Amino acid sequence: MKILRKNEGLVSNFEMCELLKQRELKRHEQVGGGTEVGDEENNEFDNNNNNNNNTNSYDEGMPIDEHDDEEEDEEDEDDEFNVDDVEDVERHNLRDVVHKDSNHSYAPHARTWWKNGFVKKGALDDVAVVSPQKPPEGEAARNAFLSVGAYPCCKGKVYAENRTTIDLLNGFSCLGVIAFIYWIDSVLFSGNKTNAPFDFDRIGPILSKYPALRREFFLRFRHGVCALHRNRVFSQQNECVVCVLCGKDIAEQAFDRWVEAGFIINEDVLYSDNNHTVFRASFDFEGTTFNLLVVRCAYHPTAHLHAHGLRKLKKAHEGSCSVIAAAMAYAQKTTATTKKKTINEHLQSLNKAYVNTMTKRKERWRVLLQTDEYWLEVFVAKNSSWFQDAYARCRNMQLENDVVFQNAKNVFDTFGIELALKMLKTTGFASRLGQVGTSTTFIKKLLRVFEEYCDKNLEVFERFVSSGLFAHINDKNFFQRMDYILAKYCDNDPASFAKLACDSFFAIMNKKNFFDRIGYVFAKYCNKQPALLAKFACDCFFAHMNKDAFREALDIIFVNIFNNNHALLAQFVSKNVCVRIWKDGYADKLVSAFEKSELEPTQFAQIGGNRDFLDKLDSPGFDAAAYFSKYTEVNKWSDEEIERLDAFVKESGSNWNELAEKHFPTRNAKQLRERWNQLQEGKNTTKGSWSKDDDLELIKFHKIYPDKWKEIGSLMTKPRGGPQVNQRFNQAKSPKSKAASTALKEYALGYVKASGKKFKKWTSKEEEQFIEAYKETPKQWAIMSKKFPGRSGKDLIMKWQHASTATKKKPSRLEKFAREESQKAKDIGK
């Protein structure tokens, strides 16, 4: 471990604050007068610190690992974010700073915060001490305000690019206001990955208990105010610094206590409402009076981000942005001939600006969403400016800016409206495309991915669309790494590359040891075959690939179950397997279960990865032999079997009974015939999502060939199988369905009405009967329909399909049952 000795601590504001304290004390000694407010506080801090040394449950002299370089490498390896010169912030491990031999300038305060429980137990290595934010320079200072907060955000997002800062700036953009947020936080701790190591509720009590912490906080606050006042660009435009108190703890346990201690003098109140108060304040320093305009908020301005569904807090956020912007306008200098407006007058002007901005945005959304159908998919009503929940992120897109609008239009023109809307619903896309500062760079890189790695193929690009891509497309060396992966692991085939694309893949692609790990997997488990690597690809696989325990478990099952057969291992590994096998002893349990099952490796690869089996494997007394005894026939087709079937049919024809007897002992003639027909149909048909044009074609041909699903499918521009067409039409017939387009829904419902067939709603009693009937004769729809007078077998199939694909947060008993049965059948291969 690296002990922070003298002169190795953070430079900049840390040492500056210490020098200020020393200068103050020295000046006080020279003047020779009594005890200044800060001296008693420092004594109290020392006493409290000594008391804490006796009662602290942590050992300050804890054993330390001496391997400096290895420890630093591991931290970089686990880093969730890529900061790469984005943040000018210095970080030191909290463990180093609080060590008893550390001379870091923030060490005494860090120990107090840590010992009093602000950092959760066991999280010491997940936290760093960071340098304060540097004051804004140049034009950024012109519209700066000082935000007094609780703590910085995690690594990569300490003072900028975090949700709080972005959401505040979005709020200002709706008002037509540009701002720079200069953060002064009570504690200089930052999580290495997330904010999870912190107990936020401890901030108020700790500040209340320790005057030394309040004093240190004030010195940094004072330095921030002085820095802005002394900035030439800022002082040219502003009379005083706007200071925002973020939340109750900061207002009551920091600012109010500074006032009590005489550090700050409160003056007259300029504005007040239920959630905000704006008042003047000041303090003297080195013979100069520094004036403040303080905005006191009842809530943290972005508390709504952590209180989902509380509209009250969302409205409070919008109100906070308006009040802060009004205070910034009030703080600006006026000429001798200009009358100074009140806060209320500025709020009225901002309200007009807000209306104008949102009206402009709405007009430009009208250009992008040219039909009512698409408008109603994104907005709640025809004339509304409120977005559907799935598109809520789009509200902050700054389309009033010409550059942002042209970039958004470019997305719609290049990728089409369906794919553009899919991307807008994906986390991270709207925020990067819709912000003035990021829009142009983001769209250039997105188009580069489309052109260089997808050959301008929309279907291939759609596979790349993920929040992981949008989050990491700005990473350093992103495109160099993409080039290497495309050539090395995908044979320069964009379609193969697209199969690897997922959130976890992009998240770990920039790790230091990524290519070592994926190279190991590619060589050992995939026999350097890109097609096999594509089979392994899923979020869970890439999320756990860096773990030694994960690779050790793969080694065990690769050798002991699949006899080093790469294809069988690739077939076996799935999301369900990846989330479990790295756990202690799990791979050995798999091997034991395989040995007791008496299955062939080929069979185990097909059914051993089903979730039902993997869940039960950890149960005490699980009998693998009894569990697998019911699988006398394995129905899931392997790639090898499909290749053999294709070869035998081409060689000797379609005598299914003979083929089953001679070449497929675990299959019967019916299975061979059905599988062959599916393969032939699949070669000439389209799968996947339906577009508006597809729905219009379905309507066109259905008018000519009513309910002739196979024939309709064969006539479509993108041919589809009969069952697909039937299912799409059945979805449209349901009044509550959101799957089909408006045109198809209207046509299908009209067709049902004209033919005298009414959609009969299922009762809860019928759904209970459905569950019992299914348990007796699963998927025997014709037999089951006899128990439901007035309903056909097709009605039951449609109900089952709807129930098994429902995505409600609170599903009905039938929907829950159908989902479980469908997942089980999918896992097992039945």
C-alpha cells in the first residue's frame, strides 16, 4: 500500500485551504486576541477524534497489502467507467488516506467521516478521496453558480456527466438558460464504481456533531465564492454569487451552523414559496465583503431521480430550476438606465421562455413524427407535449437548437422511423443525441459504427443497438478495438460481430485485460471459430468472463462433461448457466449430476442448461438420476443433427420412417418430417418484428384471401410463415393489444365485427379452468376447448400466446403460469 507522505497529498484546493487556515491562525496570533470561533472547534475535533479511536470498530492500524502496482491494476480493471482525461480530478484510495501514517491534508476529516459510518462496513476499498472541483475558467464562469451539495458522484462522473448535473442542466435548457454548476460538497468521498458504499442519512448527524468538519467545509465554500468574485469574466456580468443549498441537511447542519458561528451574515429575504427561499447573505474576508444570493431548497434539486413516481418531487425539481435561474438573472449587473427586476418578474419571464422552448420542441417533433400513429406512440395525446413513459427521456432533447434538430433528423432519415424510435427508448441514446454539447460527436460516431461495422445494413445495425454501445462509444480507442475484434474474432463479417453486441460486451471492451480474456476463451473454448464465439455471447457471459472462478468452472465442465468438444460446450452455455457456474462448487455439482443422469454429452448439452434443472441442482437431496429419467427423448435439435438430416434427405429422399430407424434412433418419422418442413419454410421466410408496411401488406392480401394465412405469407414482399401471419392478425384483434399498427387493428376489429365474431373477454373463473385443463392435457387445444363452450381451439391458442408473452408487473395467475410453462419448455427444448 502507498502511504501518503507529506508533499504527496492532493495539491490545488486541499493545500490551499490548509494554507488559508494557517494564515488565519497566524494572523490571529499576531493580533493577539482571544479564541477565534474556529479554534474551539479544532479542539473539539481533536477530542472527538481521540474518543473515536477508543470506540471505533475498525482497526486504524489494519494489515495492509504491500503490492502497490498490483492493487492499482486491479482497481483499473474493475473500473466501471472510462475517464480518460475527461475529468481533471485527483483520486486517492480512502484506505491510504485514513491510514495512521498518512499525512494527506484531508486525512483528519476523512477519518472522522469514515469512523462515524458514512462509508458502509466492508466498503473501504470501494471509495476514494477526490480533489475539490476547480473553479470555472473563461466563458464558463460567466453563468456559473455555486451548488452546496452532499458528496461528489462516483468515478468518471464526479462533478460532470452525472445524473444530478445533467438533470439540472436539462431543466435550465427548457428555460433557455445556460449554466455552469460549480460544486462544493460537504465530504470529498467518491465511489470507485457507484454511490452504494455511502450511508447518505449519516451526513446530517455527522455534520451536526463535528464543528471541525463544518469549518473545513466552510473554508472550501469560502474559497469557491472568492474564486468566482475574483474571476474577471464572472465579475463583469454579476454583482454577487448565487449559492444553492441542496437539501435539508446541507441547509440546517451546514449553512445555518455557519451563520450561528458568525462565519456568514444573513440579510433580507427576496422571494419565498412552499419549497424555496431566496435571500441575501455576506461574509468578510481579508478586508473585502463578499455578497451572496442564497437559494434555499426544501428538497435536493434532483431528489426526484431517487424517488420514482413522486410527481411532487418532479414538480419541485422544475420549480427549483426556475428559482435558481431567476436568482442568477437577479444577480446580474444592471446599467444605470435599466430597472432591476424582482425575482417574481424574472420568474414570469422564464415561464414565457419555457413555453416558447417547449412549443419549438413540439413543432420539431411534428417534423420527425409525420403521422398521427407515430405521434401517439411517443406522446400521450394528439395535442399533448407529454411523452409516453417509454419515451420520457426524450423530453429533455434540445430540439430547439438547429444543430441538435438536424442530427435527430439525420437519425430518422438514415435508420428509418421504426429503428429511430427503438433507439430513443434505449437508455443513453436520447440524452447523448439531444444535448448541444454531445449531439454532433455522438451522431458522427454512431454513423461510423453503421458504415464500418454493419456495411450500412439496418438489420445488422439493429443488433448493435444497446445502452452499452451508447454508453461506451466515446471511450478512448473504441474504434481501434472494434477494428481488432471485427478482424480477429469475426473474420471481418459484420453479421458475426453483431451477434457479440450486448451491454456487457461494450462495458468490458475497454478493460486493460479484455483481449487477454477473450483471446483465452476464443482459443480454448471456441477452437478459434468465430461462429462458436457468437454462440457464447450474452450479457451474463461477458459480465463474468473476467472472473477466474468462471473460467475454472468452464474448464471443469469442458473436460469432464463434454470431453473437450467445443461445439457441445457452446450449445450448453447460456445465460442461466453463466449466472451460476462460477459459484463455489457449482461446476462439481454439474459434473456429478451428469454422471448420475446417464445421458450422453450431446443430450446433456441440450437439456442440462435448462433453468428448472439448474435451480434444483442446489437443493438438498436433489436426485439427478430421477430428474433426468423422464427425458427418454430429447426434442431440441442440435446443429449437428440438422446438418445430418439435410444431407440424408438430399442423398436418399424423404422416407421418414427409414431415416428415423437407421440414422435418428431418438427421433420418430413425424419429428423428422416436421423439422424438415420448418427448415424449408425458414429458408424462404422472414422472422422478427413487423413494420407498418408489413401490416399494410397483410391487410391488402387478407382482403383477397381471407384467413388463408400461408398464402398471404407467401405473397408478402418479405415472405412469412402462415403461423406468423395468423398470430399477427390475432394480436390485432385484441382491443387492448399494442403490438399491431393502428391500421391493422382497425381492419382486424372491423373484420371481426363484420363477420359476426365478437371478442369475448375471459373471466377470472375461466382462467382458473384454463390452468386446470392445461395441467390435464397440455397444449391439446381441441380437447381443452370442449370445456369452454363458445370458444374454439384457436381461441385457446391465442389466449395462451397472449398470457405467455404478457409483461405486466403484476401478472394474473394464468399469465404467471403460462410464462413459467413456456420458459420451462424453452429451456428444456420441448
